[in-house]
Amino acid sequence: MTGVDLGATRVGRDFIRKGANLRDSNFEGGNFIGTRMFRIHLESANMSNTDLTHADISSASLYQADFSGANLTNANLELSDIDEVSFEGAIFCNTKWTDGTTRNDDCPTP
């Protein structure tokens, strides 16, 4: 399944099958809170303005995907391929980065 338009999709706490090929798909504005997307293929996918709070996107292939404006609070991107990915305006707070470190660029200050 490639090139599908699932903009404004609401998944929440579900599991997108390991190895799913969602290359070139449109998820703009979708809600993926708590979704497990372990080892999926999102090459060149549009994930802009999606809510990925608590999402597990670890070991995923994200080459050339667009995550601009995405909320990645408490998300896990460990071991994911992020070559040429756009994260312009994305929110990083307690986000597990590809190398296992934690990004807190956009956490609210107390």
C-alpha cells in the first residue's frame, strides 16, 4: 500500500503492522497518539502537522519524509533512518532520538 491519502486520520493506541510499506502516503494532520509504528516504511510520506505524542516510530525508514509541524512529544525515534527528513517546526519534548538520546528542545519551562 503506497501513495494513499489518509490525511486527518485518527489512529490512537493502535498498531501499524511491522514492515508496513506506507511510502509516499499522506497523513497530514493525522492523530497517531500512542500508535506503535515499529519498523514501518514511511519514505517520502507526508506526516506534517500530525500528533505523534507517545508514538513508537523506532527502527523505521523515514527517508525524505515530511514531519514539519509534527508533535513528537514523548515519541520514540530510536534507530530510525531520518536522512533528508524535514522536521521544520516539529515539537520535541522528551523525544527519544535516533541515537538513543533525549531531545527536549520544545519542553515548556516551569
